[in-house]
Amino acid sequence: MEMCSAIGVNLQRGMNFRLCGAESVILMSRREGAPYDDQVEEDGRTLIYEGHDCSKGRNCRDPKAIDQPEHNPSGSLSQNGLFAEAVRRFKETGELPERVRVFEKIRDGIWVYNGVFELLNSKSDYSTGRRVFKFTLRLLDTNPPIATGQPLIRVEDDRIIPSWVKLAVWKRDQGQCVKCGSNSSLHFDHIIPYSKGGSSKDPENVQILCGRHNLAKRDKIE
Ligand SMILES: [Zn+2]
């Protein structure tokens, strides 16, 4: 719900090209049994995001058995096609890379914000005997310009916190701000910032803060 209110829409789909004006949004999951194979590379800033299957129906009885579609049955570009097209424009016309907000499901009903990424590459992978889109996205180092006039959620200036850490912290902090108990606009906060040597992989260095306390802490550090 936080995620939806942050973006102002109700997300039903995993891939959402230019959902709110200039912003694209994707939902990822690295949980066991997740429908797609999304991966974060060693550096923690690069996401390999798998395209999506056709939705089950008359023309698509077994989504995992056939190529991921580039077009909808109507002929318009599918979400895979829209993201691939944005990469083409970026590479061929020098347009800026598409900016994509990434949310990650860490357990049922719990989504966390991983930041704004740039969509840099798209390729088709046939290693499983069918066409699967693989998109490469890279975490932005800085805050993007604000296109909508609304404040964006601050992007962490450090690496992605692994899912298992988020889950452990979520349980320990009981899904609420450790300062005030609020459960709105929650952020995973590095107690010692990554830039000062704090670890993303140690639950002891991560805590949950509400938006207000997160901002207050940042103001103090900066
Ligand atoms: Zn708080």
C-alpha cells in the first residue's frame, strides 16, 4: 500500500512502462519460487531483470513454454517491447536511458523500494529453449531530476541491501520505525552509512526508519 500511495496508482503488473508521466516502475523478486529470475549482480548496483510472459489465456495456454511476447495480440508493443524499444532509443538516438523505479517483494504483502535505476540494455536469451527478455538496469548514483513536481523518495547512496537482511530487519523491528513506531513511508536505513564503511549485509547495521526520521538523519549527516 505504501508503494502504491508513493506512486499514486495501484500496481497490478510487474512491468509498467511510463506509468506516471515520465516514470516507469518495475516490481522484482528474488524469493524462492518467484515467477521470474531477477538477479542482482555482485556489485549490488546492477539488476538483471527478466521480461514477462504472456498472460494466460486463449492465445497463451502455457506462458512458461512459449516466447515472451514483444507485442500484444493487438499488435501494439507489450511491456517487454516498450522497455526494449526504450533501450533501442537510448542506444541509437542518444536519448537518455529510461529511468525506472524498482520495488522488491521480500515477502507476501511487503514491498521495499530499491531506488531509481537506468535501463541500459535489453537482450533476448534463448538458453531455456524459448525467448526470454533480459534487461540490465543500473542504480543511479544521484537523485534524478524531479519530473512530476512531487518529491521523489530519496535513493540510498549505497548498495542494495540483500533480501534476507531486509527480512531479518523487518521481523526484528516489527515492521515499524525504530524511533517512533510509525508504519508509514518506511525505509531501510544503514546505521553506519555505506560510504563510511557500514555493511549492507549485516542486519545489525540496518534499521527501519519512517520517512520523517530518515530525512532527519540524512540532514544531520550531510
Ligand atoms: Zn519515525
